[in-house]
Amino acid sequence: MNCEQTFLMKPKVDFCFKELMEDAEVRKGFISALLGIRLEEIAWTKLLPTHLRKNHPEDKLGILDIRVSVYEQIKEADNTASRKESQMDLEIQLAPFPLWPERSIFYLAKMFTGEIHKGESYEVLKKCIHVGILDFVLFEEEEEFYSCFHLWEDHRRQLYTDKLEIHILELPKLKERNYPSTELLNWARFFNAEQKEEFEMAAEASPQVEKAYERLIDISADEEKRLEYEAREKAIRDHNYLMDYNLKRGREEGQKKGMELGIKQGIEQGIEQGAKALIEMCLEDSRSREETSSRLIRRLCLSPETAEEYLKKYWMV
């Protein structure tokens, strides 16, 4: 490794993450840790074109997701070997995204339904996995940094199908507590690292993460990739700034309009209460409706139409 190098990309910037995942060995190592299976059980992995977000302009930043086909080596009961293919969509999200569950379900469903074409049997449907590596906390009540979700029966805890699966890694939780050492934890620490010392600690704990670190050093030394990375990092930073600015501005304008509306409503309520009290007083004094209307117009500066509305509402004889 080049220990003299100072600049290192951050793996949680999606450009860098995608560059790392384009390396077959790095990709295989991470997927092995994520699925909790041995490296030997993964026959191979293959990158796929990413087109899920092609027709969705709401993703204005153009989030870089990674699509992978995973081929697992399965040993059958009769000692014969077979292969099971699944599809995986991986993405990094830096800024808080409150609707992340809805987003991940949407793209998982799109990936699943995109596997079958007209006239084909449901048997062609392969397992689909969505992986979200988040630089924000999604589940505030939960201490664990890693979560895996399936479709379960609520009472008997019976698995409905294993065809749909969601994995969530919440990177900020790594700084909040100590977790039991696992290969997935090593990868999470690597993705969350920003300083050279942090990368080296993660690499020392795992040969597979060490390969990723070596690849990171190579990528970071590539001048062209560095320029792309810095442009991407700036785009993300500018996007997040504008989002925060617009949110803050929207809140301020909302508060201002709310205050203006509140004052207006308060004045209207005060006038109505005054009109009601004046009408009740006129009724007690046995004054006529016409005289009461005249007093409303004169004392409260009401129009004849508004005075009539209050009389219809509060004139009880």
C-alpha cells in the first residue's frame, strides 16, 4: 500500500462506492458479508445496467445505484450442486430521507416486476434484494446499526416468501456504541471511514476489506477519477445546501403567513364577539332589529351586509 498518499476518497460518496463495487473481488467480499454466507458459496457476481430511475425526474441528483446479479452455489441433499440467482440493488444515501422505506419498497417492487415479461411464468421471478447504506439514522428507537426485512406472517412469524428482502445499514450508529465484531461491521466501518487511520483499522480486521482499501487507494490516485469524485461531492453538497435553504425559507415564510393569518383571524374573531355582545345587549334593552343593525354599523364600522350576517346568527327573539 502507498502509505505516503494523503488524499483518499470517502466510500460513502456514491461515486466512490460505485467505483469500488465495480471491482469483482470487492463486490463479492461485501455481498458475502451482507448475506452472511461464505465467499465460496458465491459462484460469481455480475454488474447490471442501472435503469430503475430512468423515468423518474424526482431523483434530480441522479442517485448512483449499483445493480448486481448474484449467483450462489447451493449444495443439494444428494450432494449435487446447483446455482441460485438473485438480483440486488445497492445505494448510498447521505442526506436524511424520511420516506426511505417507501422509496426502497418502490424500487424493490419495480426490480421484482421488471423480471417477468408477457407470456412468462411466475417461475422466472428471482429473489430481489434492496440494500440501503444510510449516513443518517432511520430507526431512532433501535440500537442495532444493521436491519434485514422480509415478508412475515404477523402472529406465527411464518415467512411468506423469501423473494423480497431489504437490508439497511445506518452508519451514524457506529459512533454511538460498540458492536460485536462481525465481517459486516468491518465493512460498515470501512464505508463510514474518512481518515487514513480509520481505513487502516478496518483493513487490518478483514482481508476482504483490505482488498477494498487497496482498491480505494488506486482509485484515489487516479487524477481523472478524482476530478469526477470532487465534482460529484460538490454536486451533493450543493444539492443538500439548497434543500436545507429552501426548507428553512419555506418554514420562515410559513411562520410569517401563519402569524399574518392568525392576526387576521384574531381581529375577525374579536369583531364577531363584539357584535354578539352588542346584539345581546340590544335584545335585553328591547331594541328593534333595525336599531340594532344601525348600532352595529356605527359602533363596529361594519358594512350593512356584515351586520345582517351577525344578526341572522345571533338575533334570538
